[in-house]
Amino acid sequence: MSDIVIKLPIESDREADLFSNYLNSFMHRRGEVADDLPEAEDAPYLIVHSDPCGDREVKVLTFQNLGAARAFSAGWRRARDASNGGLA
């Protein structure tokens, strides 16, 4: 099983709040699915941590399931674009 790692630079406090809200929403929607994946027996569905990087924060997400990683990335992109009025 391979780790799928996504690194997301967070540009502002507003974006940090948006990320937190999106992460909570994503996990709420996918919670039941996560428990049924074969990967759930061997590893956590998602691990999230923050790395300071100069003057910004980088969220590091590690998934065990490629479909979940893709779904998170696509949803985050849409949420971030929508919060910026479609400009990102």
C-alpha cells in the first residue's frame, strides 16, 4: 500500500478557516465510506499535519486511498476557488 501525500500551502487566516471547514465537511461526508475501505484495516484513512514553511503554513495530508485523495483535492480546489470569487 502506498501513501498519497498532498501538500497544500495555506496563504491566510481566512484560507486556514476555509480549509478547516472543508476538511470537517469532507470527513463527515466520507466517514462511512472510509470505514469500509480495505485500507482501513491496516492504516488510518487520513493523516493531517501542519508544517511551518517560512511565513506560511503547509497542510500535509496523507491518504491510503487514491480515490479519496483525488476527491479531497478536487473538492478543496472548488472550495478555494469559490471563496476567491472564482479567481485562483
